[in-house]
Amino acid sequence: MAVTESAPAVAPAAQVRNPTDDAADPGGGYEGILRRQSQRESAARTYARSLPIVPVRARGLTIEGADGRRYLDCLSGAGTLALGHNHPVVLEAIRKVLDSGAPLHVLDLATPLKDAFTSELFATLPGELADNARIQFCGPAGTDAVEAALKLVRTATGREGLLAFTGAYHGMTAGALSASGGATDVRVTRLPYPQHYRCPFGVGGDRGAELAARWTENLLDDPKSGVTTPAGMIVEAVQGEGGVIPAPDDWMRRMRRITAERSVPLVVDEVQTGVGRTGAFWAVEHSGVVPDVMVLSKAIGGSLPLAVVVYKSELDAWEPGAHAGTFRGNQLAMAAGTATLAYVRENKLAERAGILGARILGRLQGLAAAHPCVGDVRGRGLMIGVELVDPDAAGPDDLVPPAAPGLALAVQQECLARGLIVELGGRHSAVVRLLPPLTLTDEQATAVLDRFADALAAAERAHTPTTGVSRTTPGPSH
Ligand code: PMP
């Protein structure tokens, strides 16, 4: 294999063996671990269902399973690992905290580590926001920071409703889930997100984005639309779980104009797009849009849990304790996050992600030309999606073939069999997603693409046409 990076030697069996393991299980007990997981863990478990591996070691792009097999990890903790697994600067930062005797748990008290993290983070923000920003440390999940952002804009505006987009994913707690198309605790008005491939207006491109923007504008200005001026608009500059859909920069600027003219705070969810992932440090930089609020998590913690909201100080009208939480002071995460943010900035990894991502997209587009089951290839930077379809199942009214989630699952499994971990997402779970670390080398990119191409060909050969075709199946497994 062309990968230069090597994982450490196979973990000794004793490190992973469970006393109840069957002595016949030769893989360091991994079969027993998987069996016990399926017996003991919740039916709601997600990645573990389609990725039956037991990671014991990891470095960079490579994960090593308890069975000694190695995998190239293009899931990266659902886009969390900007520097891959166990990057030396991250490990060093964590060790330094451990050796210093600093407290690990401090609620939201001031510490030198938090001070350094805040300074490093603010240095990366769009200037107009950084000069005038406040930060709220949240419970350590993206969804909690989304909750905080919604609370913030509701308090600041005194309004209730929220504008959110079709295909959005903002988390799993009630308010965030409402914004993602789930429960409806928050009154959400759902707006069309511009999509080229499955354009709801059937036109795609600039025209489709223009119509989507017009719909939004009209809804806010029509006194009889049934939508009163909302507390905020929440948007992803590139939808991740929704199927890797980059919003056109013009459309993002239009959303900024529409919200600014109506004094509606614009909340940009950069939980997945942040820290260089899309080819800019923050995805909003592509359009030059300066949001009122940014929701940040995943990569900012350098692989440990951390989530914050940063926002313009004018919005800082909430009361002390308005968004509390016990675990808002994870010192290890702040140190790992500071190291990650600085490394991405100093080594210009956002630019690197842009260049390498374009190259990968090019090769995938070549694959699409050779495989009719690849309906669309899209992405920005190292946030890449390949939508699988069943061309034979297209009906007379279909502008594009229906999504093929069964085939996508087969591709994921064929990838796994070839030592490649990929994510599935998209409205119909038919988008194979690649989220490699920004440290990916050219050789590693080639190895990933070779395995993917091989897996795609194998899945296509084995797949029965029209099996698992979906126009309506549920969305991604997060
Ligand atoms: N926002 C976006 C854009 C996300 O992609 C995610 C997670 N995939 C979340 C919010 C929720 O983050 P978490 O899973 O940490 O709650």
C-alpha cells in the first residue's frame, strides 16, 4: 500500500482481552467485544452498526483494529480530527497539561489554558467579528452550542421563530433537532437550501439558488405568509450530514443581506465545516459573509469534546446562567484545541485542503463518468460526497435518477473490506462521504481513491438494480 504513515505494531492481545473472552477468539478478543456491544448497547447506536471494528491504536489517517487490521480513516470522528488521530502536537499539548498539575475540571472559571484557547480562536475569526466578539463555552457537544445560539438570539431579539433549511443537521437535542427537521419545540420555518443536483425547483445552478433566495425573501416580506420576523436564521455554509452540499457564495451573501436588512441575526453552524475543512479556515470566508453568531465544535477541541458559540457583543443580552452546564471547562480539550488551531493556521492546512480536495474531486468526477451509478460528485475542500443512484429506476418525471441507499451501503462495506472507512449521509443515506484529515498526503489521497474506486466497482457489480432504491428513505445515521 502506498501509505507512508505506519501505525504502531499490533496491540498485544492482553491489552484488549476481556476475561470472559472465548479462548478461540484469536483477534485479541475483538469478536467478543463486538458481540457484547451488540448485546449490551442501545438499539440507537449508529456508526458501530456499519463499521464493526474495534480500534485499539491510531495515528494520523490510520486506525488499527484489535484484529490487527489497518484502516485508512476518512470518517475522522465525523469530521472532528483536523490533524488525524493522535497528532504529535496534540499529544504534546495534552501531556503538558497532565504534567503541570493543572486542574482538569473547572466549570467555567478563568484559567491560563482557556485564556490561550480564546486568544487563538479569536485570532482565526473573520476580523469584523473578532474585534467585537463574545464567547460562551457550552456543554461539550455541537448540539448544546446550537441550543445556546438559539437561546441567545431569542433573548436578544425578543422574538421566537427560527428560519432553518431543508436538509439541515444541527444536532440531536430538542431545539437543535427542531432546526434539523425533527421535533418542533422551536417554531421553525423551513426554507429551501440551494441544491444543484436535486434542485427542488428542477433547475439547479445559479437559477435554482436565485429561486431559493426569492422564496426566503418573499416569505419574510409577505404580510400574509404566516411567518413573523424570526429570532434568527441558522445555516450551514456546506451541509454535511445533509449530503455534502456547498451553498453558492452568492446565495450565502444574499442570506446575509436578507437577514441584515430585517435585523434578523444570522447564525452560521460551522461545527463540521470549521478549522480548514472546506479550504478556508471557516467556511463563511469563501463568501466573505460575517455572521452575527458562529457555532463551533468538533475540530476546535483537537479530538476532545469542546463546543462554543461566538457572537457579536451587541447580542450579549442574556442573563447570568442563561446557558449553564457542568462540563464547560475541559482543560485538556482547550489545550488540544489551541494546539490544533495554531497548527492548522501556521501550516496553512486550509489552503492545502482546498488544493487537495479539488484534486480528489477531479478524480472522483472521472469515476462518475465511468460509472452511471454515480449520480453526483460534490464538495468543498476535504468535505467530499459521492451520491449513488439507480439510473435504471428513473421514472418519466424524474430529472435525476432516484437515490440508491442500498448501493451506498454496499460501497461502504466494500470500502471497509479494503481497509477504508467512509461515512454515509445525505437525505436518502445514499451519499458516501469522505472527511479525511487535513494532514492527508498526496500518496495517502491516492491510496484512498484507489480503494474507493475498487470498492465502487465491486459494489456495482454485486448490486441488483432497483434494490434499495429510495426516493423517501430516512436520512443519515449520525
Ligand atoms: N451541527 C453540525 C453542522 C453537525 O454536523 C453536527 C454533528 N454532525 C452538529 C451540529 C451536532 O454536533 P454534536 O454531534 O457534537 O452534538
